[in-house]
Amino acid sequence: GSTGSIGVNTLDVISRHPERFRVFALAGHRQVEKLAAQCAQFAPEYAVVADAEHAVRLEALLKAQNSGTRVLHGAQALIDVASAGEVDGVMCAIVGAAGLPSALAAAQKGKTIYLANKETLVVSGALFMETVRTNGARVLPVDSEHNAIFQVLPHDYTGRLNGHGIRSIILTASGGPFRGRSRAELTGISAAAALKHPTWDMGPVVTINSSTLINKGLELIEAHLLFDVAPERIDVVVHPQSVIHSMVEFTDGATIAQASPPDMRLPIALGLTWPERPDLSGLVAPNDWREPVSWTFEPLDVAAFPAVDLARSAVAASDTHPAVLNAANEQAVAAFLGGRIEWLDIVEIDAAVVGEHEGLSSPSLADVLAVE
């Protein structure tokens, strides 16, 4: 996912520490011009694209710049570079379920996985986390919310909330572009309006997911799996300023929050350098505590935005219900962006498809893909 927003920000961080990091492979799917420019700057051993047609185009661009980067294509190529012996860590930033096989391959080889792809956990969370544990891999969450939780949890946290005096995990949500609207006010929404996120600059699928808040539902599923927290002990609160990225509430009434400017380079850099704190001076401006500032928090309107409750019920239903939710949502978002359905139809379709599914326990990768 090197040509997406997470990939671009990751390379920005890496470029500032050439003594510490070397890029072994980049995968850019179909954005061959952008990928060629990245290859010129970082000189990876391999560049991976979607198919043979795009491979030919990329090879021509690399030949023109006398690049020594070898071009690969297809799903197996992603698996091969993610599991290569030369690789220490893998930034998993491919959007959608397409990122699952390569992330699983990295886990099987015991790599450090910088996880920015929600679907790896949503689609096959039980299988992925078991693979991580079995093979001694390490998962460092890059999503700003899960990275915040990771920072706030006790360092000796082992998944036992009661043992650490934790009452709940609280995910913060910006509320998206339609925050404050009632259900009745959410009719007739255009794709252009849904693609205008108030805080983050993301790809179209993630931005639409943020507008419906299905992204926050997927993050709830992720948090459940990453931190071994029951879904009913994960709450969502709307925080439009997007400065507090998530919180942990303790049984004594204390709540500890992680606050930083809304810049994805912070969680990316922290993941890459953990347990050290990176020096991002001159790159990201910190919060200015000398100026007055107000942060607000609002309860989630579940009637207007039912996606979070849908995700909570899906992950409680079976190991494969989240995969069905994700697959249905990918298709519904594509249909909305293509002008075939209304914005309100997205989550309604998700719920209908999830409701029809008969779940499986302890699914294999083949089971998960068949369910998808």
C-alpha cells in the first residue's frame, strides 16, 4: 500500500531516517507513475503491482530512470515480499480484504507487523492473532485510535482488564462530515459530500466508511481482537477535534487519554521506532498549550449512525460475521460511489447481509475467503 495515504506518510517518516531504515519492497497496486517515483527515491529491491499489464507499464518507467528495482505482480508476489527473509517489518496498509494474505504470511514468518489495514483483523481476526502468537510475530497498531490505546494501556497488559483495573476502552470518532444530523436529515447525500472528511485526508473507501461510522465499527472489532477486550466493554464517543485519539477508563474512576495533533505520521513513526519515542521536531507541530483551546465530547447518535452497534453484534455472533460485514460494506460503498444506491442504503445493506449469515467457528483462511 505504498501509494496510499498511509504508505506515503510511512515513506515520509523513513526518508528522514535513512540511517535506520531500508526499503526492501514497495507495493502500489495500479498507481504505476507514483510507484515509479517512489522507486526512484528509495531504490527498493522489488516493486509489486496488481497485474501483468501494470507490470509492463512500471517496467518501462523504471527502465527510463535506469532503476535496478525488479517488478513483480499479483497476490502471490505480495505474499512473497512480505515473508522474504531480508524483511524485518511489514507496513500492512493495503485497503480492504486484499491485504489479508500478505499480512498473514508476514505473521507466519514472525515479522514485526505495523498494522494499518483494518480488514486483516476484521475479516480473519481469530486466525490472524493465533498465527501471530504461534509464530512469535509482533503487531504494532498504526491506526491512530489503536495506537493511542496501545500507548495508554499498562506496559505489562496481558489482556486481563480486571487484573489491570480497567473498566473499558473508549474509541473516539470525529463524527465524520454529517455529525449532528438526524436520521431524517441523512437522505439524498451525494458522494462528493460524503468524501469531504473534516479532519483526515484518506482514500475514498475509508472516507465513506468514516461518513457512515462503519469505520468506527470496524475499529471496535479490531480493538476487541488486538487487546482481548469484550465488545460490550468498548465504547465510542464523538470528539470532533480529533486531538484525543482514544482513552482507557479505569475502575477507580480515572480516564487516561492520548492526545496529539491529527497527523498519521505520529502513530506511524512511533510504531516504526517503538519502544523509543521518535523525534519529529520540525515535522509535526505539537499541541500548543500556551493558547486557549476547547475539546468537546458527544455521545454517539446510534439512531442516526447504527453501524457501530451492527459491528458490535457481528463480532459477538461468530468468527466469520465480521468478514461478512466487511465484504457487504465493500460492495455497498462501491455501489454508492457508482451512483447505484443511496448513502443510507449502505449500512442497511450491511445489516441485511450480516443477518442472513450462519457463522463459523475457528475458520481457516479458505473458510474466510469462501465466506467473503
